[in-house]
Amino acid sequence: LPSPLEPQLGFSQLRTAAFLHALQNAGHSVRLALLVPDAPAHTHTEKWEATIRIQEEGPGWLEQLAHLREGACAIVGAGPYNPSRAACLIAEDLPVWADIPGDPFSELQALAMAIPDAIESAQIAAAQASAMTVLGRADAISVISQPQRFATIGQLGMAGRLLGPQETPPIQVLPITNNFGLAGSSPTETKPNNPFILALAGAFNPWFDDITLTEALDVALQRRTDLQVTCTGGGVKDFYEAGFNRFRDWAKRWPTRVTIHGWLPHGELQSILSTAHAGLSLDVGGSEPELGSRTRLLLFAHMGITPVSTVTCSLAEQMSSAGALMPLTSGNPTSIADSICELQPDPTMAIRAKNFIQEQFSIERVMAPLCDWVNAPNRT
């Protein structure tokens, strides 16, 4: 789960915490199983929960999970992607809510586009097997965006679940939530002769366009002497680190203008981001940006930073339509450099963005369909 002491906070942790807190706040008793890469299993009890850490795919891991099933009225899988697969494998006759927050095949496509030799047949087979387990068994499904909901309907059709007398599993859109565990900040005050600070945050995933980013920043840093760039976050170990490595090598050209902090504990992250004026997010081409979402946009807004982004995912479209985001032309370094050079501190947009995400992406609002289903879970 998220911890203010840990230097890296990933989407899976935030997603799991949002599901857990929503169910607890609705008055349910939750037994939480955390699938971790390599750790001995142990249990502890907190206010409303019994928590067990299980080594993912380790010896007897499904048997350990199955022990938690006794006496339960439903099983909920949260966070990509193995938890929902595991929930379906141990469910027997219990109703299952399976979370698929982002399309696994689109993420593999992005990885294949970034590193063509990185995808092995076993990795593709594992993704297909995991997806088919969920599509074939889940009684309700949550996804991250409306476009992903349409994709999942098509996948259910391919799995044979749009035909026959049985009820089709409901597919609910549960977007990312504003639950970072950070105090947040007000927009940075503007003072004469102070630098304009552009922030980068989060993972350099295969769907983050680091190549266009550095081409645009090279031009913008030459043209705009007050521009500084601060970067929190980095590569994703054992998944994709090439993009961050390229960015780190590029930053050596601008040793006094570009600062790379890497992954940071919450206290340090809060301090650094609270000084920024704008936060930048760039998507590559492909299907992942269309079907997925961007946690960093909510983080920027939460921290009082004006979000500046390509408008590919549904979240960016919503924020742009609400005047809570400055839109960029996707994939065009010259245009993006022009936009960066024209950026000025915009407290009005920053405040609008913060108010928008607080209203639209609270845990209570986003997770309402999950809580409704858990009140009366049913098999389909």
C-alpha cells in the first residue's frame, strides 16, 4: 500500500488503496491480500482489515489466497493485472468484481513499439491467459476509461459472453482517483526575475514520449533563459527503463537548467513540486493513450501546478474541456517548444484544475458503482 516513507509510489498501489478505502468507508469488512514480487507471507490486523502479503506466483500462492475466501460474500480484484486473474481463479461460486485499469494488450503494444525485441512469445501468452481468465469468469468488471469500456465489450464478445441466456457482466468506468496522501499546494507565487519551473513527474513508461520531450526542451531551453526543468520519477525496473535512461543522458547537456531527482518519498516530492508552475505530460502514438489514463495530470492539479499535456486520453480531454489543462499538439516538437516558450504562471487555471479533480475524482464519487455492487453482489 502507499507509504509516505517509500521512494516510489505506483499506480497499482494507488488503485488498491482507493478500492480498499472505498469499501472500508462504506462499512464493509475487508480481507486484503497484497501480491508482492518477493517477500515472505505474513499477516497483521488493522482497524477494519486483515492484511496478508503473498509472494506473487510463489509456492502455494493461490492456496494462500483461497483461505481468505471462507465466509466472504464477494471477491474484488484491484490493480493490474494479476490480482483480478487470481480472484477469478480462487472464486469458486463467489461473485467476483475484476478490475482491468488499462488495457494489457495496448500496454504490450506500447512496449513493443518502444523496444521491438523486448516482447517474447511467453509474455504475450501470459497476457492473453490472464485476460481470458478474467473475461471468462468475472461477474462485474471495472475499467479506467470509456474507450476502454468499449474495447472490453469487444473482448467479452470474443470470449463468447455476449451470447446466450446468461447476463452480460456489467462494465463500470472507474477512473483514477485523487488520493495521493499529499497535502497539496497552492499555485506558486510569481516574482520578478524568478525562473519558470516546468515539472515532470511519475514513470517514464513506454507510452510517455521522452524523445519528443527532449527535442522540444532543447529548443525551448535555448530560446527561453528563465526556463528550468525539474524531474521527479524515473524508469520502471524490470519493465521499461530505456526512456528514462535516454532522458538522463540528455539532461547532461543542461546541468544548470535540468534537475533530476528520481523517485522520492512523499515529503520530498511535496516540497519539490510545490515550487513548480506547470507540469508536462506527452503521449506517444498507439492505442494505450486512447484507452488509458494519466495519474500525473491529477498529481499536477492536486499540487497547484497547471497541467500541460497532449490530449489523447479521456482524462486529458475532460480536463481540457473544463479549462483545467493547457492542450498541446501531439508528437510535434516544434509546436510543443513554441507552447513551452509561451507558458506563463496561470494561478487561475491551476486553481480551476485543483477544484475540478477534487469534485470529479474523489474516491467517494469514482468508487460509487463498486460500493453499490458490493452491497448486492451477484453472479452473471
